[in-house]
Amino acid sequence: MTAVLAAAGISLALALYVHQTWVVQRTWTMLKRPSALKQDLTVVQISDVHGKTTFLNGNISGMVNKLKPDIVCVTGDLTNHLWQLPKVLRELGQIKCKYIFFIPGNHEWYDYIGLRQRMYTPEQYAETMRRLRQAGIVTLENECAVVPLKGGKVAVCGYDNAFYGNEKEARPPAKENIAYTIALGHSPNIVHFLERSGIGFDLLMAGHTHGGQIRLFGRQHGKYGHFHIGHKQLDTNRSFYINRGLGTVLIPLRLGSRPEIAAFRVGGSRPRT
């Protein structure tokens, strides 16, 4: 009897580990479309890949392509180690979207040897950014890009808070007559910088927290425990989304915080995928 209970417990723990760590959840958030934007818009966010490109329910590119995005935003932390970068770039290169944007996270600057942090050189960081651009991905480091859609121009502004203090003001060009603004930061603390600087946005996306990665009693613990997970409506016209990310750091385990790919539908109804 004891052996049966032990086997059942081990099986349950294994099933929980597999479901929580190796099965990606695709989440949809429906957002109001401003009148200035004359078409519905699908935006997909990927965050905190940490070198992990394949899951039990598919690879990243396949899951993203099913969502048929107009814009894809990657909010930092592509790898845990630099040797993983070619694999991640090959995967991102399979995404079928004309407009893919990237902002750096803290793991673009260092990795871990055991529990010891090892900083990359400025040259190694620059090479990562170069290879992203070579792969056709637009890198945003405190700058804005304009996406000229048929229904209006969308600004995508990326802020470099891979380390706090790197952030600098970047605003959509006034002359472009922007219909919708997406802001990107790796850490959710970027919201405080934007508010202090009076920088407006319609949708803000961040990652970094992994949703706690291991959540106990349904709560996120640690220094980011005061932040929400997923979507939060800041006011009538502004949304703030914190993505749980895809990979893991230090401990290859998730609990109560499944990996996710976040999709946003600005206007209209949720597409069939």
C-alpha cells in the first residue's frame, strides 16, 4: 500500500512538473481599438526565452504563427548562455511576421556558472545585437520605430532597462500622426520611468518576473511580488501586461506559473487559431 501511494505521488509530481514547465499557454487579451486606428490589430509578445525553444505542444515559431500576428514583440532574455543564441535566432527566424521587435534584458549581459554570475563584455553584447539585426529583427534601445499599417501608423517604443538607469526618453515622432503606441520594457519597473517622464502609451508590455516562476499559494514572492501578472487596465486608455515568459533561470522548474505566449487583439473579436 505504501509503495502504491509513493508511486502515485511520484506520478502526480511528474505530471505537474511536465504540465507547468513544458506546456505553453497561449493567452488572449482583448483591447479597445482607438478611433484613430482604422483596422483591427493582432500583437504577440514573447518574453524570457532563456534558450528554450521547443515544448511538448510545439515550438515557439509554430505557436506564434498560428496567431497570425501583425506585430511581434520580444521583451528580452533570449538565452541563459551565449551558445544558445544561434538556436534561438533560428527559431525566431521561422516566425511569419514582417514586424518583429526586440528589447534587451539583463541576460543579454550575463550568464551563470553554477550560482556565480559572469558578465559578458561590451563586444559580446554588441555582437548579440548585430546578429539580431542580421536576422531581420529590429532592436530597440531607447528608441521608437513606426509600423505603417493600412489602418494607421503604430509606434513601437523600446526602453532599455536591462539595468536600471539605462532608460532614456524616447517618444514617437509627432509628425508621424501615430494611431496606436506600444511601449516595451524588460522589467515591469519601466512603468515608473514612463510615468515620471510623461511618456504616453496605449499598451505597455514587460516580462522579467517569470510570474514568480515558482508561485506558492497562488502568490508571486520576492522583489517583484507587488506587481501583477498578466493584464492590468491602468486607466480607460492604457493597458499594462506582464508576461510570465517561456524559460527558466537557475532552477529548471515552474510551478503555478506556466510558460506563456501572450496575444493581444486590438479591436474586433478574438481570431480563430
